[in-house]
Amino acid sequence: MKGIKVVLLAVFVACAAVFPLGAQEAPRALPVPETVSPELAHLIAAGPFAQWNTHPTTAAEWKAWAASLAEAASRELPALRERLGVDMEQGDIGGVPVFIFPPKDLPEANRDRILLNLHGGGYVLGQGESGTAEAIMMAGIGKFRVVYADYRLAPDFPYPAAIDDAVSVYRGLLETTPAERIGVFGTSTGGAMTLILTLRARAEGLPLPAAIAPGTPWTDLTKTGDSYFVNEGVDNVLISYDGWLSEAARVYAGGHDLKDPMLSPVYGDVSNFPPTLLTSGTRDLFLSNTVRMHLKLRQAGVPADLIVFEGLSHAQYHMALMPEATFHFTELGRFFGRNLR
Amino acid sequence: MKGIKVVLLAVFVACAAVFPLGAQEAPRALPVPETVSPELAHLIAAGPFAQWNTHPTTAAEWKAWAASLAEAASRELPALRERLGVDMEQGDIGGVPVFIFPPKDLPEANRDRILLNLHGGGYVLGQGESGTAEAIMMAGIGKFRVVYADYRLAPDFPYPAAIDDAVSVYRGLLETTPAERIGVFGTSTGGAMTLILTLRARAEGLPLPAAIAPGTPWTDLTKTGDSYFVNEGVDNVLISYDGWLSEAARVYAGGHDLKDPMLSPVYGDVSNFPPTLLTSGTRDLFLSNTVRMHLKLRQAGVPADLIVFEGLSHAQYHMALMPEATFHFTELGRFFGRNLR
């Protein structure tokens, strides 16, 4: 891997580089797949995210941890925007702060289309600008104008604050743009919120977005799903449900039933959902979260597509500029291009 | 699981029931997923296929082993045909013996359409009628007339005998049915042959089938692919590449380069392939064989769909009559219904 310059973007990887490795459970010894890009091979070989087993016990501890991760993640963002030719504007929509990412070379066909991005981070991470790498990559590679919702986070703002904010932004967008020209996407928690927003839109009588792309969505906040077990210690981003992730589920839910579809959308009624594209990886701790949702959508007759990347752990498709990222955001661009008016 | 009557169909499971478990490597201890059907949960809980680590050393040993598995697998087939309302005819097409499975209630729309089925079994198993469970289920559940090619097997007939026979049947079908009305599908080795047949058809100037559905295809005969490692000891059908599977690759290839696209189609040029539907499972040893092929097809611009079943090991979707099987063959029926003229 020597000599390969990898641009690392996401909070987890940035921090794996910053902090010494110290996972309490060693991951299984597995060879790095031969056929992935050198950049992805580098991410796979980097070992586990050192802080996966963090267990904050107070709001202050959560916020200190989230702030340290946000700072590390934010450092690379100006260079990423520059490299991908993406501008950034700040504002608010529906009373919620947003970042807007217009690509400098927005295609004519996408001029009146908007994508809403909901970031990941377990409802506790990704504050402010720090979670915008995915939005920037979608704008720069997929060539859409992307609106990024800086929704409120737990533990200060537990359920339903985050999804309320996402719905408020969606309502705000509908004032200027018809739903047939709006797509929604996000990764991990943002993937789950993409699905929950669609459930909420239907429940509230709003028109549904024209298409949605939940990437490796956290569709089940309980430890239900085969890959929570099979890929435990295999996924080098999340490593295990039993680390910070289970704590995040708890503090966000704030006592609500974790299997409520508004928290775990795999238990929701997805009939008449719009075309959906899901993404995961063979090492993803959320592979089952993804494929269970995919099967449920297909069983409901929804046109739902699935892409699973070779060797990829959770959400790594937006953690570096690499061929897999280019492929992912190009596919999303094609998908939204086909399905938005 | 008590009280559940599971109809076990495929060679591996049938034999796991016949022989005491005796795998040399214990599988990883993993809970049975909670959300799969009771029948699939039963297959998952049944433990590893006892004979995965068989290493025949002579043609006679191969044939004795294949015959014993074929006998066990064949026993359930008449009841399966009866239950699914499927007839069986024997004949030959293009000089190759075939079994033909017309459903008793063939829909009018499918009257002039044909599906060619290529069975699995590592190019060494599935002789005669013994590999027909998948063809019967496709006919009975998916409601198509299915032609099953009883192609020649290794070690007596190494590469390219099997694929030559498959191509001969395809050529024979073209004499009465236009390619736009022909689909090809198969599982495991049969999934790989489905892809290789398409490569061969193009190379020989034949029209390509209208659509293909390779299920968990053996697209790489070498031990290349992340799930060969991650799902080793997790998949309870194949368990490991290093058992009978690697021996089968060797005796079929007969000295040819295992990475030749005619043996490992993931290395082939798939541009202009017809619409393709691939299937795998989260525990499948061939998950990477499947997703690597899927990504390659999408990169070539082929409309390629992927379904990954929760908790499923290799090819289990055709190993019992269960909701996952109904879903699989219904999806295949819809897929071919959409894509065949």
C-alpha cells in the first residue's frame, strides 16, 4: 500500500488515524481482499476504529466526545469541496439550519431538482458542518444540488427531535420544489432517517419524495439482524453493536420502544414507497439492516435496488475519494436522474 | 422449531440429515436470526453439511460420492413435483439429455417462453434427475416452462464439456424459440454457467438470452473474494473453499487457468449483457462471488439487480419449500415476465 495517498474524510477513519488503536476485542484476522481499489484496501488494512467501545455516561461526556470527532472530521472538508468543485452556502429551511452544496458544474437537467441529505452518526455525532462529506461527494460526483439538514442531536435532543427537524426541512423544500423533483438520501442513521422521513411524510399527508437512497441504514436499533453477529469484529468502522452504538440507541430513544417504526423503520409499513436504492458492503455490521429493509420493500412491491460492495465495512463508500466512492455517487446520480422529474 | 415440517430438497441438506455431522472445523457459534422463516431457521440450526471436507482422489471415488448424494437428493423430487403441480418430460435437445418441467397451470403469457436451467454441484454433482429441485420450483412457483440440461460432469468430462453441453441446448432451443423469449438461470455452478453461456453465445455470434438470473454464482474458481474468508465456517452448506469445492475446481479445470473467464466469469467482458438478477445470502460463502459480479455488470452499464437474503447460506433458497423460496422464485418469475417478449 506504500505510496498511496488516500484522502480520508469521515469521522471514524480520521480518528482512527488520530488515536492509537486500542479496541478491546481484536478483529478477526482476515486477508485484505485482492480486488478492491488500493484506497479501499488501505481503509481495510487500517484496523478498527479505536473508539468504538466508548461509553459516555453524561451529556457532557457525549458532547465532548462528539466535539472531538467533529473537529477531526471537519478538517478535510474545505479541501474536499475544492477538489470536487462544490460551493457551500448556509441558511435555514423550515426553521432548521442547513448547508447547501451546489456543484459548480450543475447539469441543466438537475437545475430544478434538489436532494436532501441526512447525515449519519447515531443521532449523537455529525454536528454542524462535520457530517457533510457525503453531501459534498454527492454534489461533486453525482452532480446534484444537495441540501444538508443540520438536525438536532441527542442526548440534549432525544427522539423525535432529529426526525422532526428532517421533516421540517422537507416541508420547507416542498414550498419551492414539487416532491417529484426532490430525492432524499443518507447513510447509517441518515439512511434510517431517510426511510422514517418517508413514513412520516405519508402519515402527515405530504407527497412522498420521488426517490430515496438509504445507504447502510440503521433500520433496527435493537441487536436484531444476522450481520450484527456475523460481522462483529469484521467490520472495522463500527466493530460491534455493543460499543458506542448501543448507547446512542438508548440516549436517542429516551425510553421509547426501540422497535417503533419511527426508530426502527424495518418494522414500518412501506407500501407505496418511492423507488429506493440501498447500499452496503460484505463486511458491513449493518448488512442485515440493509438487506432486511430491501427484502421488505420488494415484498411490498416497491422498486428497490441493492448494491453490496466487496470488502466494505460500514459506510466506507464515503470515507475516501476512491473508485468505490466514485461508483457509489455516480450510481446515486443515475438513480435520482432516472426517478426525479 | 418443534412441529415444523420442513421439506428438504437439495443434495447438501438431504445428506446432512442422512449422515452424522462430522465437520473437521466447527462453525462459529452464531445465534439463529430471529426474523427468518421457521423453515429457514431450521436449516440454519441444522449445522454444517457433514461431507464438506470430502477429498476424492480417483474418478471412481468421485463417482461413488456423487452417486450417493444424487440418490438422496432424488428421493424427494416426485413429491415436490406433485406438490407444486409440475409435470416432467424427458428428451434431448441439441444432442444433450434434458428434463422438461411444464407447470400444469402455465399462464397464457408464458406459453411461448422458455427458461433454461443449469444446475449446481461444482461440475461434479447433480447427475441425471438429481439436480432438478430448482427447475421444479421455478416451474411450479414462477410459472414458466423450464428446460433442464443434464450436462456432462467431471472428472470423466472436464472443461469444456459441461458448458459445451449447455451451449448445445441453448442452440437447440433457438431453433424453435427466438432468444427474446428465452431466459437462463441456475444456482452456484449453474449460476456461473448461466454467465459463461452468455459469454459463449456472444463469442459464437448467437443472440443473447433476453434475461439471466445467476443465483449465488461460482464466478471465481480461485479462492479470491472476501466472503471465502469472512463466511468460512459461517456458511453451513459449503463451509469452506478448502473442502470438496477446491477439488471440484481442480478436476473440472483439468489444468486450464482457473481465472479464464470461461471458468471464472467475473473476469469476463460483460458489456451488453441482458438484464441480470443475482441472488445471495448474508452467510453465503459466495456472497463475494455474487456481489463482485453484480458490481462488474453495473459498471458495464448492464441493468443488474441483486437480492441478498437475511441469514441464508449458499443456495438455501432452493433447499426447502419455505417463504424465502416462494419469494425467490416469484421474484424470478416477475423478472423473466418483465424481460422476455
